[in-house]
Amino acid sequence: MATAIFEQLINGTMMGSIYVLMALGMVLIYGVMHVLNFAHGVLFMTGGYLTHLFFFNLTGSYPLAIVLSILTLALIGVVLEGVIFRPLRDNLRMQIVASVGLILIIQNGVIQLWGPRALQMRTSSVSSLVKVGQLSFTMQHFVIIAVVVSAVTALYLFLTFTRLGTAMRATSQHPEAAIVVGINPNRIYALTFMIACALAGLGGALLGPLFLIFPQMGDAPMLKALSAIVIGGMGSIPGAIVGGFGIGVVESLSTLVIPSDYRDTIVFAILILMLLLRPWGLFGVRVRGEH
Amino acid sequence: MKPSLPLIAAATILIFGALAPVIFSGEPYVLYVLTLALCYAIPVIGMNLLYGYTGLVSLGHMGFAGVGAYTTALLMKSAGLPFVPALLTGAAAAGFVGLLVGIPCLRLRSHFFIVVTLAVGMILFTLFNNLDPITGGAEGLPGIPRPQGFTLGSFVVEFRSVSGFYILTFIITALVFGLQVLLVRSDFGRALSSIRQDETLAAARGVNVFGHKLLAFVLSAAIAGVGGAMKVLFLRTAAPLSFELQESINLIVMLILGGAGYLIGPIVGAITFVALPEFLRAAAEMRLIFFGFTLLIVARFAPRGICGAVVAGTRILSRKDKNLVRHS
């Protein structure tokens, strides 16, 4: 039993770190721009496909392919923000419509380019196993956890200690006051989308080799990340991190007790309970009349 | 009284809809697509009550549609109940689940209500997908019987053929549409509109905000249940994939595409959403991509949907006419 729990803890932490990447992107976009980006899952998927493309057709090196796909997605993020989401700020309903439009375009575009079948990308980090006691995990498990922890730390340092990061937090806390002190909000919005899309792309690039790369691979991580940011508290970055890891670990551990088919039921039941009992989340601040 | 534009549009759609089997008698594919579109139009009408008139967005409505669908399917398949009582029981079951969900969840606002409905829809989907003894699991329930036909004198009415089932779906859609008109034009409907426009003001004027929201939610869930039931009767199999999150999102997109808050918005939206990609055969594989761009354009330039764009267009045109008269 103890080994089974340990195995699920490692698996859960690995999946949780993927959710954290997605949740951080979504929470940044929500916190700064009040946009709920339902299309975040297809950006994740695009990250997987781009890494596959760069790995096999351009570089042959997995880390280099990841860096290239992150850069491409950052660029895509800037374009998406400027062309689609900026005109739709504060228009929640049309953001949903635009997100669905984006999902249709990107998902079917990927099917056009790569075909509907799942792609495989076995990097050396997936083939090599790490033995821990009686259990063995792929190297990729630990690569994912390590990369995510460093990415989160880097993001934290950026937001806390740089001028640009401070400007981002200022815009999120009070847009008008941020303009008064000379911050150009449009640049901050573009930057936010850029970072969020890069994080989603990193997630797809990391998870792609471990599982398969297919057009719907981003759907489940997006939903889990959405749950994570609500449980953690909409707009709260520590909340997104705790929520993401928490959901990953809880859904993995739950498979020890109940059939794994009901894994999603557990996650969404927790989400509903949280919304009913404490809609401002674990780390959010209660604002009267907002929930 | 001069007949208004919506009235003319509604009458045209009604006549065209009823005559569709005659017009397209040689083309069962067209009727097939139209029937499917109407199966979506019904839950979208429910959505219109909830979103278009009350201002609440639900991303879990296909979950309620699924409750209605599985209830109706099981009653007709296993219990051998006739169509009408089975359909009404299905609607009641969907409404009841809506009531159970609505009582705790309707206290939440904007994003939070959307997320909670999404979660409810996902849970209902995992139940459809995994409660194998009841729902047949991922493979679904095959072999659901079509409603029994009957004879009126020498006139035989049957619902097994494509055109027969189309007529049945058309009648059900027309009834649900009629219900929508009655509800929207009643005091209840006006109260819903007042809630959408300003909840605090509505409460101050004595509208029971929570009670009205709850009733609107239950009604729209029940209507969605009718739509789900028609869909599985049409496809003759109840599969969980018909009731997944993507389908719930599609409902809200159809409504916004057609025009939320317009009576015929749901019909226009559902037919456009289902039929347009099907008939864009020239674009073949690219049609969904093309459709994605259409949605982006609607989101950016026609926030009140097709109906809103048409209304705005006619307003501009009639203004020009008046100018011409004045100058001549």
C-alpha cells in the first residue's frame, strides 16, 4: 500500500505540475485582463505539435525544440491578444464565442496539417527509467517536475523583483491607477498573453513525449487548470499553484480508492463544493457582491 | 397594425418548416440535417430563456439534456411506455435535476456560476459514461424505438421514415417555441428581463430574484431535456458523447450566433450552426476552420448575433427610405 501511495504521489505531482503551468497562464490572463481563456487547451496542444515538428524536422534536440515552440507560442499569444481578445475585454459572452472559434480553427488546422491520428515522440528522457525502490518511473516524470518548479520560481522572481513584473501586478490590481503612474496597459496585456501562451506551450512540450500528441490532448489539462484556479481563488497566483498540484495529487490518489473512471467526478465535485462553500477560493479575497 | 418584421420572419419559418418534407422530398440528406438542427434548436430555446432573457450563462446544459434523453430512452426501450408520457417524464426528470442543481448554485454570480454549471455538466457526463448498468457506458444505449405511428381515418401518420420523424420534431419544436413566446410575453418573462438588466433594481421593485432565476433555470433544463430526448430518438442511440462539454458550449454558441434575446434567435442559430458546415461542401475539410473564423467575426462585429445584425440592418435601410421621401 505504501509503495502504491508513493507511486501515485509521484504521478500526481507530475500531472499536477502540468496543471500548474496551465493554471498559471489562465490565472494571469484572468487576473490582469478578466478574460477566461477557454482556448488555453488548444495552445497547450499546439505546444505539443510544434515540439514534435521542431524535434523531428529541425533540431533533433528535445530541449532546443521546447525552447523554439515556447518562443513560437509567445508570438502566437501576442497576436491573439492584439487581434482577438483586446477588442473583447469586459465582454465575457463574446470571449466564450471567440474562444470556441479559436478552438475550431486551431484544432481542425492541426488535423489538416498532421492528420487526426496521435503522434508519438519518444525522446531519450522517456525511454530511460529511474528506479526508486521497487518502482520505476521514466526520467521524463522528474524532468517535468524540475522544469515546472524552475519555471514557477522564475515567474515568481519576475513578478516580484522586475519593473515589468511589478507593472503587471499593478495593472491587475488597479488598471486606472496603473495608467496614472505611466504604465501602458496594452503592452501589459500583450505581455500577459505572451507569458501565458508560452507556459501552455511548455506544458504541451513536456507532456507530449510521455503520452501521445493528439488534437484533444489539451482539453483535460484546461479543465483541470480551470478547476485549479477556482479552487485556489480566481486571480490568485499561489492559489493556482496549490490548486494545480492539489488536483493532480488528489486525482491520482483517488484511483487507489475508487475506479479510475470516476477520477474526474471527484475533481469536479471538489470544485462544486468549493464554489458553494467558499467561492472566493483558498487564497482569494472575499469581495462582497462579486461571487 | 402593420405586421412587424419578427412576425413575418416567424410565419415564413413556420410555413417553410412545415413544407420542408414536400420541398426536399427527393433529398433525405437535407431533411436529416434539418431534423438534427431542430433537435439542437429545442435546447437552445431553453438556453435563450436562461441566457437571452435572464442573463445567466450555463455551460452544462447538455448534461440536463442527457438526463431527459436517457430517461425517455429507458422508458421507451425497457418499460415500453408510449412516446408522449416518456417525453414528458424525461423533461420532468431533467427539470428536477435542474432544480437540485439550481437551489445551491444560483447564488453564485457571472464567472462562478458559469464554472459551477460546467462542473455539473462534466459530472453528469462522467455518470452517463460510467454507469454501465443504467446508461450502457461509453457505448450508450442502442436500439431505441421510434414513436409509434397512428391512423386518422384513412390517413396514416408514421414517424419511422426521415420525413415522418422530421414532422414530429418540427411539431415538438413549434410547441416549445410557442411555450417560449408565452413565457417571454408574460409577467414572468418581463420579470426575467428586469433581472437581466439590473438585478438590484429588480429586487428593489419587488421581484423575487432567486425564485425567478430558479424557475427559469428549471424550465430551461426541462426544455433541454426534451431536446436531448428528441436527439436520441432521432439517432436511435443514446451515447454519452452527445452530451459532453463541447456540446454544451455549442448550445451557447448557437444561441449567440443566432441572437440571444430574440424569439427566433435559437432557431436561426441552430440551423446556421448545424447546417452551414454541412452545406459548405465546396470547402470540404476546411469548413470547420472557416466556421471558426465566422465565430470570430460574429464575436467582434455582430455581438447580438444574426438576428441583431438583421434588425440593425433593416433599421438603417428604413432610415434611408425616410430620408429619400423627405428630399423628394
